Amino acid sequence: MIIAGSICILERMSSTARNAGVSTSCLYVTYDNPQTPNLYHSVVDIGCRAANGQATEQAVFDSIWAKFESDSTGNINIYRVVIEGGVVNPAKAGNELYYYGISATTTGWTPEDTPSSPANQYTVVRQIASFGTKKLLQYRDDTCDGWADFFLDIVKAQGNANVKLGQIWANNLPAFQISLVAVNAGLGKHHNQSPLERSWSGHSIVFYNDAYYDTSYGINYGGTTSCVTTFIGKLEAVFDGKLGRSGEWRSTIWTSDVTFVYYI
């Protein structure tokens, strides 16, 4: 939106109009009334750019999800928005957003917490007391919880009140082993950076219209009847038989090993 103005100067009972210059502002129009208070610039910009021209809630969701879906190399490339010279830059170098991708040691952070597994390395995320959209945009790195919150805020900013937080649970075997296999499968890369932390107690995702979406890995696991099979299939494609269940070593993940849930 371009705003051109003038000022009127009174001189001895007469007035003279002078050019006040031109300003350029970015005007955002959401699909519907926002359903989140977290209307950060990046939240609104990413959603409006992705959903531009869409006419249904599902189409708006699908367009935003396309930004988070991993590409042919398994990458997710999302940036926080910055303003340069009054112009919005949606992809400025140095503003990449990561998933356990920034090393604490290379950024000058002092490690305060010991990684729980040899598969983990010190990351900025480990030094942050909380997670969520604000932290992700501030530190450019976050957990699966932060990425799920970020996606939820972007979709809710477009007026979607039906999207929900979900989780993947592991039954009869450590959840961190599933996470480790997933990362080793090449999943979870953001801007060509694989997650430095590879074992966790659980994994947050998003649920919408009977389907589960992994905002950290960029994967649509499908509906509630097929999501477990899809998830297992992606892991077993590179599975090396080192996943144990009840003390048994095997080369197969059973459907009873994994549970998908969502929160009302």
C-alpha cells in the first residue's frame, strides 16, 4: 500500500500545499478473523503470502502447509521476516529458522544442561527455558513443540479455529529411539542442517481435518487410520534392525508401537 500526503502551511492568511512525500506499507488481509493473539510480523506475513488468493479454509491450510512440507531433498526452508529500507524481506540470509540446528558452542552460549544421550549435541534450544513461536523467532531455533506452535499460530492467524496440537507417542519402546531413526533417515533438515539433538521423550505435531502433519519433519502422515502405517513405512525404509521392543531386537516396527493423539 502506497500512501502519498501533503501538508498545508499557513502564511499570512494564505495557505500553501507542499508535498509530504510517499510512504510504502505492507497491508495484510487474512482469510478470516485471527484466532490467536500471537500476531507477530512473520506469523502474519508467512500465512498471507502462502494463502494469497485462496477461497476456502482447507485451501488456506494446504497452501500454508506447502511452505512447511519438506522438499525432494528432505529440507524445510523457512525464514523469519525482516524489514529493510521500509520493504519486507521474507527470505533474508541470516534469518533462517532451524529445528535443533544451531550449536550452542559455536554461538558463544555456555552449556548449562548435559545432553541426555550421546546422540545429542549442545544446541541453543537446550539453553532456552521455554519454547514457542516467540522463542523460535527470537533465537531462530526451537524444539518440535516450538515448530508446532509456530505453524498453529500462522494457521490460526488466518482465522482457522479447527487446527489442533497433536503428538506421537511410543508404546513398548523408547520414544527417543524412534526419533533417532527418523533423523538418521534424513528427516528434520532445515536449511540443509540436520537436527543436532536426536533423542527426545516425545514428538509434537499438528492435527487438522482427520490428518496429522509433522511441522518439524515436513511430513503429512495422513488420516487417523493410515498415519501410523505411513510413519512406520518412512522409518523402516532405512531401518537397520536396532530398535528394541520389550528387550527384543528386531527389524520391524509394529503398529502397536506407535500412537498418534491430538488435544481438543
